[in-house]
Amino acid sequence: MADVSLMKLVKAYDRTEVLHGIDLNIEDGEFVVFVGPSGCGKSTTLRLIAGLEEVTSGEIRIGGRVVNNLEPKERDIAMVFQNYAIYPHMSVRKNIGFGLRTAKMPKSDKDKRIEEVAEILDMSALLDRKPSQLSGGQRQRVAIGRAMVRDPAVFLFDEPLSNLDAQLRTQMRLEIKKLHQRVGNTIIFVTHDQVEAMTMADRIVIMKDGYIQQVGTPAEVYHKPANTFVAQFIGAPSMNMLPGAVNGGSVRLDTGAEVALGHRLESGRRVVLGVRPEDLAPDIDGAALVEGQVMVREPLGHETLIYVGAGDAEIIAKADGRLPPELGETVSLTADPANIHVFDAASGEALT
Amino acid sequence: MAVAEEIRASSETLLDRKATRRPANLGQIIRWTILFLGGILMVMPIAFMISTSLKWPHEVYNLNLIPEEPTLDNYRYVLEDGRFYWWFLNSLIIATITTLSNVFFDSLIGYTLCKFRFPGRYIVFIAILSTLMIPTEMLVIPWYLMSQQFGWLDTYWGIMFPGLMTAFGTFLMKQFFETVPDDFIEAARIDGLNEFQIWWTVAMPLVRPALAALAIFVFLGNWTAFIWPLIVTNSTEHYTLPVGLSSFGDEADVAWELIMTGAAISTLPTLIVFLIFQRFIIRGVVMAGLKG
């Protein structure tokens, strides 16, 4: 096991810089998830840590050791790829044992280690099968087994669940989390799926355009987003954004509504108020944040998502699954000021 | 019982379908006729080769397909002539070494051009490909001069060296390696294998059909090669089979019945190789075409 430190990490392809000075410390045994949209630099960061790409500038330390100039095999890491990368011409046993090819240990020890890993992953009965005879989930487990067999200091997962169907993805998510609790190694996991990030991570690193936007626990990034990007990226459906201007101790929204704030900001400043759909509730005391007609309903069983047209904006709210408002019905919605996030309109940075 | 009835019902349906199959339309008839004629065209030279090998010398210029007095004397003569075995062995050695060399070097170059990023990679690839446009006839003179200067005339090495690596093989293998996901290579790199081990242990087994196709192409090409072995060899003990067979007869006459007999015998190994590996050839050609 080992900690991982990234210091002013820069990666450029020719003159195009794709990572702009990443600073991050990952604790020993921590499960960290890199999340962000396509092209945000999360996979590139992972590949730099793995040694599959050369660092343009900056430093990577694994277990306190600078690894910039070390080959992947010398970094004490193992990686699970999106496409599994299990060799079709080898049996499960050979695939799992592949990582031990270069290990200097007796064959009996290697066999024992393979069987131990297969048992942890519940694959003992499948050891002599070829990958083509396995399901998607089993193949993914073989890929994880191949990483586990070497007992590396750090596990790197590059979108390993993207090729699985929704049900299997949920199952594998749980299995990887259990595996982490069992083996306790440091895990760096890359995904574009914020649900995966929220459910698995000790800490989430949210990236965009080669910059880290926020690092924090799932609760922190959800409840205290650092900027509008994080606020909208984390959580489904996305946080509603309502532009307005500060007016003393309140904000006058562009829709005309007046919202009291818990603290004072300079008057006239343009801001954006963020409210999560689940924090919007029917207004009963005449202090509506949003008022408009229900344009679309999306029943989900236990709740119904309603899309409310408020001026030019479309606001999403969660309504009771049994008694949702009718289509075309005018609804007034409000939110507890404690659950309203305030962002600077120009920079998008959180002001509360 | 119900199951039996169901089966009977379904088989009757099938029979009905067979019975009511539509008669072939004009287009189909034309297609089959063209294919049939094409087939005949392909088979005729082989049929004449076998027919001639069973004829007496006086009957050779008679174009009938069935010999009037069939004989196996030609086969007896060729097989009892010690030179035939020698030429056969020469061809076998040369074709085998060239094939192994091509499988090794073409795939190594193809892999390098496909999986490594280095300056000039594209130029190197284009340079290799461009050699495909130069006909062998143009290369024969430079090869000969080179062989003369290095003392390779009338040697096995002299016969083999132009074909030890081929642009076609490199191209074929490069296209096949494109189908090997980079994740495989990177996973092996992380697992601690060096680049040569990755190529040998991971990449090569994944392109086996291409290797088989390449091996067959190269083997057949060298087995039937004529012009270059004819030019570079002088002594009969260095002749390959096609060159040796062409030497049957004397200055006054060509012994076609013996040439055809030798050709018929020499076809057997290639026929066997082809029958065993033909699915790889088809796959190899299709892949090369698709990925090209």
C-alpha cells in the first residue's frame, strides 16, 4: 500500500496542454474517484500515474518515491482497463497469473496465489475457461483478478464498468467496494458516471478541461459544490440555476421573485442561485421562488419529476409519486434558504 | 405425442417450402453459367497438366484431354531421376526458410509501425508500401549485380535474400495489428513484460490467422518462384523445382510430358497446404482488404 502525490502535474501533446498543473494528495488506502465529462483529463491523469504516458512537467510520487522516470512495471501499480484487456487466447488461470510471469517466485506459490485470488472473486470454478466462455461481469472479474494477483500498492481502474449493463454495473460497483474494504489498497478509479463516483469514493476529484474543480467527500461535493460546474455535474437531475442580482439581504431573480439570503453580499452583484430539485417544495406562505406551469412529467414510481416553465428557464422539481401536479397546472415552489447555493455569475465560484 | 405431432407438422411445413421453392430466374441462370465457365477456365490448365503427364511423347501435342494410351512411365522416370528429389528439397528449404523469415520480420516491422509512435513512422511505412509498385522484373538486375558483388551467385542465400522480408507481408501484418487493442499491449507493459515479450506473447497469438495467411502466401510464392532462381543459379544442384523442371528435355525439344509430370507432383504439397489453411487465406485477404 502507498500514498500517491501529484505535484504541479502538466501534460501536453505537442503544443496542446491537456492537464494544467494538477496538485493532489491521495492517502494510503484511500478510494479516490476521478470524475468528469469526456476530455476533462481524468484518464490522462491515470495514465500518467500508470506510466503509460510521459509527464511533461511536475512530479508523481508513489509511496514517497518519485516515479516520473520509472517504467510502469517498476511503479508497483496494477491497472484494470475499460475493455478488460484479458487475453482471448489464454485461459482464466493464465490470464490471472499473467501478472506473475515476471515475478521471481516458485510455480507452486504462483498457483496458490492464483487460486486465492480466484476464490476471493468467486471464480474458482471458471479457472480453466477461455474468456469467450465468460459473461461480461465474469470477464471484468478476471481483469480485476489479474490486477489483484500482484498485490500492488495502488490499483488503477480506467472506467472499468462502462461496458456493463446497468444491473451488472450496480453489482460490480458493490463488489469493487467490498474488495477495497477487504484488501485495503489505495484505489484510483476513473469514471464519467457521477453515480459511480458518489457511491464508491472516499473522496471524489471532479475535473473539467484539465483542471481539478473540487476534491472532497461525496457529501461535500454534493452539499457544498465549489462552483456551478460541480453543482450541475453532481446530482441527477442537475441542480437548477436561477440568475439574479443581490439586493441588500436578498436576491432579486430575473424571473421577478425575491429570495431572502442568510448573509449579506454587495448590492447589485450578479449571482446565480442553485437549488436541487429535491429541495424545492410547494409554496404555502406566499414566498415563491419559482412559479410556472408544469410542462412535462416524468413518473419514476416513488416520485415524479416535473419540469416547470418559469420565464425563459425550465426548473426541475421532485413531486410526490402518488399525487403529482397535473400537466399545465400552475405551481408555486419555494426552498429553504439553507438549501440555496449562491454562485458568482461571472466566475461561477460558490459565494456561500 | 403432442411433441411428435409438432415435429411432424414442422417437417411438413419444411417439405412444403422445399416443394414450393421458386424456379431459378434468368439472372440466376446467367450467374451460374458465368461461374461454371469461370470454373472450367480455372480447372482446364490443371486438367491438361495431369492429362499431359499421362501421355506418351508422341501424343503430347494432341489436344485431347483423355490420353489414348495412358501411361505412368513419366512419373516413374521423374521419380527415379535423383535430380528431382534434390530440386524438391531445395525448393522446400528455400520456401520454408523464407516463410519463417517473413513471418518473423514482417510481423515485427508491422507491429513496430502499428504500435509505436516515433518520428518518421508514416514516411517509413509509405516507403515500404511504395516498393510494392516496383515490378520484380525491374529489380532483377540490381539484385543480380548485388549478388555478383557479394559472391552470392549460385548459392541458397542468393536465391533467398530478396524475399526474406516483403512489403506486402509488412503491410498485411500492420493492418492486422491494428485490430489488436492497445489496452492489451499496455496491460502487458504494466505487468512487467518487455517490448519483445509483449510482441511475442501477447500480440502474435492474437494475429494467428494473419500469420497463417502470410505463411501460405510466402510459401506458395517461393515454391513457384521461377525468374529469380533461374537467373541466380547456374549449377543444377542449386536449382529449385520450377527451374529444374524447365530444364527437362534437350536443346532440340522440350519434354512437356516430363515437365507436366514434375509440375503435377510439385503441386501436391501446395495443394495440401492450401486445403488445410484455405480459411486463413480467405480471412487474411478479407481483413487486409477491409482494413486497407
